[in-house]
Amino acid sequence: MGTPGSGADWLARYGSSLLGVFGAPQRVLVRGSGCTVEDADGNTYLDLLGGIAVNTLGHAHPFVTSVVSAQLATLGHVSNFFTSPTQIVLAEKLLALAGAPDGSRVFFTNSGTEANEAAFKLARRNGSPTRTRILALDGAFHGRSMGALALTAKPAYREPFQPLPGGVEHLPFGDPQALLNAVDDTVAAVFLEPIQGEAGVRPLPQGYLRRAREATAEHGALLILDEVQTGIGRTGTWFAHQAEGVVPDAMTLAKGLGGGFPIGALVTYGPASGLLTAGQHGTTFGGNPVAGAAGLATLAVLEETGALDNAGILGEHLRAGLAAVPGVVETRGAGLLIGFDLDGGYAPAAVRAALDAGFIINSTSERTLRLAPPLILTRPQADSFLEALPGILTTAQGAAS
């Protein structure tokens, strides 16, 4: 069991009190600062996963902490019978960053799954007796609630909970002709991730989003972009789709928006904003004053510190460095959302070896590793990982053989 308060003690208590949907945790983390965290046994780690693209400003950022604390001490929660200045100003800020036209609106949620659930309902509202189909892609991950799960493509997630909400079809990933063949006047919406994070950081091919925009506009379908993982500066622009000059009908956000505080959003553009009306959707906690304050503080720091530029520049540096490491056969991504494939099926072992070496990373498959560090990561921190990675992979290969 270990001494009281040790990692082993906490993990034993976890196993007897928490529902086992996540499996056994790798460590018990107790504090963090910037891009590093510390576990219950006093070990420190460079966090190159950022809570899976959540901690855009790292851990315990002093400005975000002070703003959230001040707001909580002033007004913590109100029901949706009321609003607050932080909710309104954050909505205005997101619309401005998105370059959304007049008439666009924001609905706040607590998570990416909830944002996609709201988007699913938006798509249904664009339906009719003949417009009943919703299209998504193979490899898609949009969440685990029932509507979001219907959009998600992974059979292991879907099969235990079928039948799921109907009408969803999954198209081959990145095949523009398959998309054009599928989109017609029976389609209510097309859901796309500009980069599929859970599938191993797979960017859509250049031009695919523009073809999707043209096809959906022609046939009256909504183009809904899931930017839960790619949004809020992760790829070096505020939203990944902006790099291609595409304007969607709706966009979902979460993860990095609150700098670690739970908040998500559905952004609707122009006419799509009239599809959901009073009483057709809601939330108790979404966009409460503290969540709004966290979002505003996070966006302010990202703007003032040049973090988006850092994400772009450091991302290129990391991908170039990874490509030169023996055992790495392909790198992908944009900004500080990076996937890289190994020459064998030892990625899970590499995650364990990296943790032992003081680095938090993630495997999305037997051969693929993912990085999504805070956008404040420094070049020396990135280089420390690149220098350690050859040894980490050697250790992992030995452990997996």
C-alpha cells in the first residue's frame, strides 16, 4: 500500500471508490506550475499532453488563477434565467476571433461532448421529412454522449450502446469524391474535424474543407466543424479552419477555451443561429460567471504573449526534430498538435518509458504517439524531450519485445 499519501496509497483508494471507466491512472498528480507537474511521490514531469490539449497556458497560470478566484469571490453561479457580464463579453470575443458575420451567436456548455451534442440538435433542426442524413468521417471522435457517440466512428465506443440516434453515415476519411458523391438535398449536416486528434492527429487533405463548404452550401446542408481539440490557438491560428479561409455554419469548442476550467461552446454563424429557439436546448452550468471569467482570462493571455506564434514556430521545430529520431517513420499535425508514427507496435510502452523518464505523452494506437503540450512550452523544454526520445524508444522496444 505504501505510506499514507503516497501514490500507491492514493491509487488503492482510487480503485475502491472511482468507477473504472478510465482504467488504472498512471500517476497521482498533486500540483503543477507552467509546463511541469509533480506527483504524490515528489517526481516531476514535463507535461507534453496538456490534459489532452486543455492546459493551453500550462498549470496554475497566475493571471487565470487570480481572475477565476476574484470572480468566484464575487459571483459564482446563476441559473440560465439570468446572465452575467463575463458570459456576454466572452461570447462577443469568440465571435470576433471567429470573424463571424452579423447574426451569429454562442451557446456555452461544460465540455466538448456537450458542445457536439448541441450541434447534433442544430443539425436535426436543419432537417425535414426528406433532409434526414448527417455525415461524418471514418476515424471521427466527437464525444461519448449518445448524440455525439452517433457521430463518433470507433466501433469499440459505439457497439456497447447501440442502437444510437439514427441518420448518421460515416464516409472514408479524406476522400473528397466520396464526400461529393454523398452530399445531396437529403443531407442535413456534415461534421468534420480539421485534424482528427483521437485518430492519431490526422489532418484533412489540403482543399478538403473548401470542397465540403462548397458542397454543403450548394445543397442547403450545414457544415459543422469540431474544433474542440484544434481550436483556441492549438494549431497556430485561433481556429484550424481559418488557415484554409473557410467559414462554417457552426463550430464547437472546449478543451483549451478555459485554460483548464471546464467550458465548451457552440458557435453558430449567421442564419444557422435561428435553428435552435427558446426551450429547445439548455444547460445548468454552461457559461456561468466563473467559466466566462476563465475563458476571458485565457484568451487575454494567449493574445498578449504571442502564444499562437509560439505554437506555430515550436510545432515546426518539434516535428523536424521528431522526424530525425531513429524509429520515427512519420510526423503529422499543425502547431502544437503533433502525431508521430513509430516503426513498430510499441507506442504504449513508449508512453510508460517516457513517464519514467519524466515526460507525459500519449499513444492513440499501437504505433502512434501524440503531443499536445501547453502553448507556452519553451524551446529548451521541447529540446529536452527530443534529446531523451531516442533512449525512451529504445527502452520501449525492449519492454515490448
